[in-house]
Amino acid sequence: MSELDYVYRFDDIMQKQSLLQFANLRKNEQHDVYVKVNDSQLLLKRHHQMPAEIADLVDLAVTVYIADRLSIQENGISRNIHIILPVRHPEILNSSPVVEHLQEILYWYTSDHWSFEFTLRNRYGRPAELQMCMPLIDSSNNPVEVALWSGGLDSLAGLQNRLLANPSMHYLLFGTGANNFVHYTQQRVAEAIGNKFPGCTTLIQLLVQLDETKNLPKSSSQRSRGFFFMLLGAICAYMEGQDTLHVYENGIGAINLPFRESEIGLDHSRAVHPLSLLYMSSLVSQLFGKSFSFKNPFLFQTKAQMCKVFTSLNTTDLVFYTFTCDRPRREQPMQCGCCSSCLMRRQALAVLGIKDQTPYVVTSAYSQGRICQPSDGDHLRAMLDQVKSLRSLLNSATPWFSMSKKYTTLSEIVDRTAKQEGLDLEKMKERLLQLYRRYVQEWDNEIQYILSSGLLEEGDVYKTA
């Protein structure tokens, strides 16, 4: 591995402040910050005490997320990040197979090089490890489904679809993050759905807090977010005795094909990519010592298809409790309306004819006196270019050959995940083609015109049909 760029030396991570000393070797800078982790809500009905080896995995997920957040990526150059972390069972995490697996999956997520040094922890563990706690839910034998809960539109739509299909199921919603607003949004949306479907859901949150970082630059990409979120979600499922974690994400967003061949600054996260779910299943199974899997029930649906449930259940009011934006602002309106996530949200609601009451920076009701900037439409132009390209490929004589030649990840998804989806290769290919045909059809000229308001200047080309 090349010379290190960042070194993170963690103290024993506690529920109260724990010291993190990190060095930016590129700039010869050193900083002290503080970390808090509250994982007490992970004590559910089957486990009243967190096993030490599982607590180590909580620490691992948190430290990777923090290191990724504080390590600045410059000019697209890969970072070399080293983590020194005290754990309860260093002999497990220091083993070559585990370290190699960690490095491979983190490179997949972040395109960075990671190394680890796991030392023996000195202090007692957090309260979740030491105390015999009362469970948060009752001890009934109702079937349970554990799912990631972001407080976003897809997680809400996915939950309502699952509630409609399996009304006898109890849904444990796992949320986390290092931002109080994110925690609040997850709580607010969960409370709203709980009022509509009482007794059907339980929100479980693991709270992470960083102090003394206000004046430090932070990475905006957060490429390790999928690793962080899914590993902690898997721990939540494990604590409940489940061997599956569900991810509610539309197929277009999950696969997240590149918009253009050259796309500087546009987000293409692999957070819940089908291959990410496969790789995380393998890693977590190794870490748990037993088979574990991640499942996305909505891989073959567009966002609009997922959101149709709001009209079926007459719950469109819940949509506007959710938060979607990739570039949130501190002041109102907080959601920009022009990033790819906001545009996908706006597109899905427009397709369904749901009046979007979300306040966005770029919508007319909230942008009086605001001058439209050329960059405001960057993501929309890129998305429209992608739709145009997809339409051409899908209309070719050999649509799968054309699609998979341009987007090689599609072939890998089919080859590596068809079995997990319960499909043969040809059926998997057809389901993916149907997904993209549906998505292209949803982008008719009326929808494009609606979304172009406030983003594209008059006369700017938006038609792709």
C-alpha cells in the first residue's frame, strides 16, 4: 500500500465522550475530536445483553464512517486510511481473512485503501454490554421483519408496501447517523406511520455523535455510508434473532447507473447496489459465524411504482414528513430540489399526480427573487441525457446486449445475484429490461417540463422522446 494519508487512533469507544486523535499526513495536521455511541436500543426481545464480539462490530462500523467523513478526497485521488481501534476480541478482527475481506469491500464502496490495527480494549464496555435490560418490544411470537430506516421516501413507501402485503408482520425499523436532524427525521416519520398503523412498527436507533469537529472540513461523498448503515442494521437483526436485513430501495436508485460517460461531481453511490448487498452478505456471514443476507424486495420497481401505495392507502400526507435531499441546507427550505435524489422524488410524485408540497429551494413558491444558475440544472440535464441513452438502447434490435455493453455492471448483477433473487439468468435480464423500460416511459415530456421549472432556462432543450 502507498504512503498513508490519514491515521485515526481511537480510544475505547464509550457511551460518553471518547477521544479520537487523527492525523492528516498530507497537510501535517493533527486533531483531537470526541466520539459518543449509544447502542442501548439494540437490546430487543431475544437478547438482553450485547455480546462482546458484536459490540466490536458496532465500533468497527462507526470508526469507518467517521474516518471516511473526516478524510478529504482531493481531485478524485484515492485516500490511504489507517485505523487503530481498541476492541474486545482483537484476535478475531486481526485475522487475515477478516482484514482482507474488509479491505476489499471498503475499496468497492469508497475506491480508497484501508488498513486496520485492532488492539485490546482497556475499559469495560458500554451499558448495552454490561446490563441486563428490559426488552423494547413484547415477547410475542409474531413474525418480525427488520429493515433499514432512513426517514426518506423509499423507506416509507417500502414499509407501506410491506404492511399492505404482510399485515400480520411486525416491522423493526433501524435508523442511525451522526446528525441530530437525521435522528429527528427518522423519529418523525416513524411516529407518523405508527399513528396510521398502530402496533405494527418499532423504531430502533443507534446514535453516533461527533464533537469538536465544527471547524474541520468534511467529505461530502460519504461513500462508506452503505457499509456503516448495513453493518449496524445487520447487528440489529442479529440481536433480534433474524438472519435477513431488508432494504427498501427502488431499483433505479439501487443500481444507480452513471448518467453520462464523463460526470464530474455527480453522485453515484453504491450504498445499496445489488452487488453491495451480495458483498455485505458474505462479509457479515463471516463476522457473525453464520449465514446472513440482505434483501431488497423492490429491486425491479421504479420509485413511482413503489410510491403508488400512497394513493392506494390514502396516505399521501405522510410523504411530506420524509427528507430526501443530498445537499441539505441549514435554513428553510432545507431541500434543494435540484440534486439527483430530489429530482427522483419530484419525478415519482409527478408521475403519480401527487401534488408535491415539499418546500424546495428551486420551486417558485420558495424562490422569489432567486436567480437561476446554470449549475442548478446539471443533474437534470444529466438525468435527461441518461433517459435519452436508455431509450435508444432499449429500442435497439438486441436491447439486453446493447444495455449490458454500455453498462457492464448489469451483466455482473445478473450473473452474481440471479440465484439470490430466485430467477434464472434470462428471467433476470428480462426483469431488469422491464424496469428500465418502465422508467423511461415515466419520463414523458410533461414530466420533464414540470421538473425543468426553476432549473432550465427558457429554450433549454428538455425533450428526450
